[in-house]
Amino acid sequence: MRRSQDAILKALRRRKIPGGIAHAFNGSFQQAEQFIELGFKLGFGGAATYERALQIRRLLTELPLDSIVTETDAPDIPPAWLRGEGIAFNEPGFLPRIARMLASIRGINEADFAAGVWRNAMQVLPRWSALCTDSANSKLAS
């Protein structure tokens, strides 16, 4: 998504894609609204953990929760707490801590944030949602 929001929006409008995830979103509020209107969720991750990421943090607080998903962008965009440790990569195992930080930035309860972004991910990834439902149902049956 970096510096390509307008070009991606133009291509999506031509192809009539029914939704998805705008990965590592860092565009404007107006661009965010356009992606949301097209059925997309906006991905936020490690970049938002940096205090100087003011635009991303503003978007994270101003956009409706039902438009947000979390992501690690592994192995790229490591979270801020790794910078001082000299670690220059990201991994999926950092996602819970990233999500806690994003909830804090939004000023909402971690459980409410987690439930919201999970619900959003299930909406935009229907095949994954079906797999998760099948897995949960098989555990209940056993």
C-alpha cells in the first residue's frame, strides 16, 4: 500500500473486486473511506507502534473498529519495542503484543479490540472463517 493508494483504488474500481484487506494501510482518511466503501478492511500492524507514526495512529483512532484488521507484515516493519534490541524483523508471534498496543492507542479494552478485529478478519476472509468454524465445531463434537 505504501504510496500507492490512489493507483490501487483505481485498479480496484476497474476490476470490481468485492473486498479484501488493504495491507499496511498508511493513506489518508479520505482514501481509507474509499477502501471501506469498496468492502475492504484496513490492515494495521508494527508501523502503528511507533510514537512518531502520527498519521497511522490518527487513522487507527478515527476509523470505525469494523474497518480494521491487525497484521504483523512479517518479516517487515518490526514493532517499535524491537528497535532498541537491534532486531530488524517481525514475526507472527508478535501479533498479540501489537494488538494490545493498537487497542491502547484506540483507547479501548483489549478484549473488545481483539473481538472486533477477529470479526472483521472473518468477514473479509470467508474461507478462513469456514475453516475456523469447522475446526471449532469438530472440537465441540469430540
